Amino acid sequence: MKLLMTASQIRGLPVVTVRGGEDLAEVRDVIYDPEAGRLVGLTLNKRGFLAGRCREVLPAEAIHAVGQHAVMVLDESSLVAPEDAPGDVGRPATERNVLGNDVLTEGGTSLGKVTDLVLLVGSSGEVVGYQIDKAGGGLGYIPLPAQVSVSGVALVVPNLTGDFVQDDLVGLGAAVDEFRARLGLK
């Protein structure tokens, strides 16, 4: 069974080294590329009392694992200055935010609005779905890769996505593989 968590649940988690257990920083925010449907990195806060924003960022390639209680990296060299990071991490585009976007099927049916990203725990930050405020009310979860296009206002998904809206993360975990199989993806 896949263990999933939302991006908002990883905010505030410590960033810890596998080699030494050193607590380097804490997650401030997720940098996401909606066109590719993937996490590209994390912005960070310093740890401790009166700590502020950390200058360094954490590219997704340097994440060893996202766990329920910490984000793991190999060592402190995983954190890099923005100018040394890939462009989409060091200088993230501000129009990439999918939160608040309408989720519409290709047939024009509204499934709701995006409220969060869903990540696979134990992976290096694989995004497997979106949390949505369902059009009929309540929270729901849809699997990725589902989007056909992202405009900054709407996320257009295949019609069959409506069949895979789940009411909880456990249901989404099971639906991801079936959804991908139906789309002919791995």
C-alpha cells in the first residue's frame, strides 16, 4: 500500500542528513512544475528560535526521501545557493501555482478546485495527485498524471479522471496505479 501525504503536511518538517543525522533546515515551501507534474525543489527555513528564511534551496534531485517525519538528504552539500541551483528551483516562476485552479474535464465538467499536492512518502518527492475541494462539496483527491493542460486558471484533465476521485489519501494510493494503467502509463 502506498503511503501518501500532502505538500502542506511536509511544510515545517526538518531536513536531516542520512550521513550523520544532522538537522540542517526545515521545509518552507514546495516548488512545483505543473506542466511536468513534478516537484522540482523546496525552499527552506533555518532551524531554531528566531530563525528566518534559509538562503539555500533544496533541488528535488538532492532529496534522498520524503518521510512522514523528515525530508532526508545525503549530506549538507545537498542544500545549494539559488544561483547554483537549476533555474526552476533557484528562480521559480511565480505563475506556476496550481492552488486555487479549477479542475475541469475535457468534456467541461468541474471536479472542483486544487487545494494541495499529494506526494508519495518514501520517494524523492514524486507528486502522484492533487487534493481538491470537490464541486459538490468536501475534499477529494485525483491521481496524476491526469492533466491535459494547465493554464494558471484551470487544470484540464481527461474525462475518466472523474471516475477516480477519491475521498481520502488511502483510496488515492490504490487509484493511482489503476488510473495510470487505464491511461496506458506505467
